[in-house]
Amino acid sequence: MERNIQTTSDPRAPRTLKGKLVKVGPGLAMAAAGIGVTDLITSIVVGETYGMTFLWAVIVGSIIKYFLNEGIGRWHLVTGKTILDGWHSLGQWATGYFTVYVVVWGFVVGATAAMTCGMAMHAMFPVLPVWGWAIVHSLVGFGLVYIGRYQLFERIMSGLVVIMFLTIVGTACFFLPTVPELLNGLVPRVPKGSLFLAIGLVSGVGATVTMTSYGYWLKEKNWKGEEWVPMMRLDLKVGYAIAGLFCAASLIIGAQFLFGDPVGIRGNEGLVTLANMFGGEFGSPLYWMFLIAFWTTCFSSLLGIWNGIPYLFADFIYTIRAEKQHREKKMVSETDPAYRLYLLWLTFPPMILFAFGKPVELVIVFSVLGAVFMPFLAVTLLILLNSKEMSPDARNKLVSNAVLFGSLILFVVMGIQELIGLFG
């Protein structure tokens, strides 16, 4: 199936640093979508337990996620094909895996993202129960994506990034470490018994499945062709620098405010507990600042999923349809019926779980699929980015291959550990 690939775009890619910085956008959306409640909790708990010891892990995690996301963006720009096209070219096993994953993942994450938003809003305004606020957030996310367009989405996500910066980093400014403590945290070391905690922190920085949305956001920005690769790289560097800063700020909060104090912050409810502790010690402003940070983190993740993942589902539908009908594949847009069908799937069926909770069997299936997604992404990027589909100059260099291979080992170890925890 041949397609005409556009190798340059109009307007042309900016050449100066100032011109590039003005166009930064998809990377900010990725930063907002990629930092979820789990990332904040993990960073805070690590800081609570080990102080500043694992600051280096946040930096390593940001670098790894940058290389993974850069590979996705480079594939889209250089080949003119989507990441799903790349997976499909590897065989039906890859496409089949994605199909199962995205359907189950969407059902569970649709409930989880909305419930965490509901929990954050209920803590601030208890006029509705958690499930009531969860429904409100699901419907608001649905409405913004259904009636809006990418530019509106990007503006909202950029605004949420600003609020997250002011609240999360602002909270951390109350607990700034000394310079020796900061430098000590930059020295890689793993205390006895903390290996898997360190691996979890490294692999948890930034997005997972949502990373696959990045190429579609590039298309919406009309970034096409190899000349946009430098712009894309700067866009992601800004995004992952911000994501790393958020995780580092959370670790600092745990290290400086909670270190050695076993108060039980684990679980989404733990962030409400932490906000109450802030309010008790520092007064109402810090209490509200942290709750706003909690809510912003939740809602930005929900909105990133609601906007980004339907592209993948619609792309899958159009890929299969084009193959069966032996014709050129339709490019995905936010107004396509297949896109909106998955948006409906994310929004309404998961509401069942608001009342009944998550069935154990579904959580196990979801966890198993999640344990193998990141290794799947790493290994497929290693294959695709070294293939003849890429121009020789755009193929992986030594550093990219080394980081992707290292991340593959990291995610395999993490996946095995998660499976052992589920079934051991």
C-alpha cells in the first residue's frame, strides 16, 4: 500500500532558538498528560523513605522517556507514517496486542482517571460525593474534546502546566534542600533493599501509553518532514524537563517534610492526608495550593488521555479497513466517527465502575498488559528506528540504541517484578 509522503511542511520549520521556543506546544501537553497522581505519590513516598537519595533516578527517568518519545516523534516526521503503521508492518501480533490492550486499558483508565479527579475535587468542594465529581469530570473532558480542536486542547494543557508549576514547585519551595543534600542526591546509588523502588521511580517519570499520542499531536500542528526533527526534539526536551522538575519537586516535599515520619501517604487518599498536614502546620494557603496541584495533575492526565488515545483507536480502524479494501488509509482527525466512538468508550462505560469498583479479574488483566507495554514499545522502536523505512541520516545512532536497549532491560525487570507481585 503506497502513499505519497510529504517530506517538507509549510510553513517551514524554525531555525533559531527563539523561533523554536515560540512553537513549543505538544511537549507541554505531554508533560501535563504524563505526570499523574501515581507519579506524585511515588516520588513523595521515595522522598519520605530515602530522603534525597534518588534524585538521580528522576533525571535518568526523564532522559529515558525523552528518548522513547523522541523515537515516536522521529518516526512520524521522517516516514510520514504513524506509530501504529509501524507496529502493523511488524506483523499481526503487534496490531493484535494493541487492540486488546487499548480496549481493556481504556475501560479501566477511564474509571481511574475520573475517580482521582473526583477525589481531588471532593476534597476541595464536598458538595458532591467522589463518584459525582468523577461523572462531572468525565463529561467535561468528553465535551472539551468532542466540540474542541487540538489548538484549544493545547492551550488548556499549557495553562494546566503553568498551574502545576506554581503549585507543585511552589509547595516544594517551602522545603528546599541544602546544596550538599541536592548534590548528594545526584550521585547514583541504590541502598540495600531499594532496587525495585529505584526502578519504579525511573520507569514512572512521565507518560506511558499516552506517549503514543505525540505523533498525532505533531500532525495537528502541521509538523511534517525531517526538517522538523530539531524542533520536535526541543519541544520534547522542554516537556520532559518540566516533567522531571515536577517529580523532583514531589521528591523534595517527601524528603524534607516527611523523611523518617511513617504517616502513610500511599494511595490516592494519601495526597488528601498530606494536604491536611500542610494545612495543620502552615495554614490554609498551603493546604489549598497542594489540593489545587492534586486536582490539576489529575485533570491534565484525564484530558491528555481523552484527547490522545482515540487517535490510536481510529488509526487502527482505518489501517485495517484500508488493508482489506486495498486503498490509501484515511488520516485521523478529531471529528472522525472512530475517534469519537473511542471517546465515548473512555467516558461512559467506565462509569459502571464508579458504583461497583474495579473487578479483580479486570485489574489483573490490565496489570498484565501494562507490565508488557513499555517493553513492547521499546523493542518495536528499536526495530523501526533502525529499519530501511528511516532515511540513513535519521536512523538511530549509538546513544539512542543504547538508551532504548537499556530501557528495554529496565522495563522487562519491572514487568517481571509486577507479575510476580500479582501472581506470586
